[in-house]
Amino acid sequence: MERASPHTVTGVAVGNAMNMATTLAVYASICKQTDRPFVFPGSRVQWDSLTDMTDARQLAKQQLWAATTPAAANQAFNVTNGDVFRWKWMWSRIAEYFGLPPADYPANLSPLEKQMGDDQIAWTQIVAKYDLKEPDIGRLVSPWHTDADLGRPIE
């Protein structure tokens, strides 16, 4: 039986309750639409520490390989993309991609669950403006999960 142990898995998946990539994309889009600052929602430790992620496509390829390769039988695999980053570097790249100025690290923890609590109206406006397919923000974002990932007090 093959097993994979990725870290944070990212990729687009509507209805996925644990999707940091889509959650951050929706959050950035709402910040741009509403002129809100694009504030990092996590802990200072996560902001400063090295982290990694696994692209869902990479994980899927590994799982297919492990399931169909006899030499992989009964083996455990740790699957990541292999590159690392710090959120204090990545946050400005995400902001730039969405045409936003990145906010400085906040003086107080600013969880997404609180920041995005009333964002359905803003999302509805974005959906109408850009003719998007998914009007229910709850099927796209999981602020509680992103907060759990980015709020960890450990590297």
C-alpha cells in the first residue's frame, strides 16, 4: 500500500474545504474590489519561517506512479514540489500578481475567518462583473483552514 505525505496541498478545486490557494486568490480579489489592504492572516513564525507546498497535480502524478509501479509497492513517499519559500517574500508576489500593494505585517493577528466574514456581497459583485461561474463564496474558500495553516506557531 503506497502512502504519500505532502505538506500543504494547493490547486483549484471548487468545494474543497481545505484549499489555501483558492482561498488566498478569492481574498486577494476581494481586497482589490473593495480597496481593502491585503493583510497576511498568519503568525509571525509562519511569516518568517521556511515553508513548502505541494501542487495537487504533482501529488496526483506521484500517486498514479506509486499505484502502478511494482517497485513502489508497500513504500511510503514524502511528496513536495521541492522548493521552499518564506511568506514574507511570497506575500508580495501574490499581491503583485493581483495588482495589489502588500500590507506590512500586521501589529495584531488578523485571521481570514474574521477578515472574510462578510465578503459574500463583495464576491457576488465580482462574480457579476467578471461573469464567473461560482457565486457561492463558501464553495471556494476555507478561511478557517488557511488560518490553521498560517497561524501555526512553529516552522
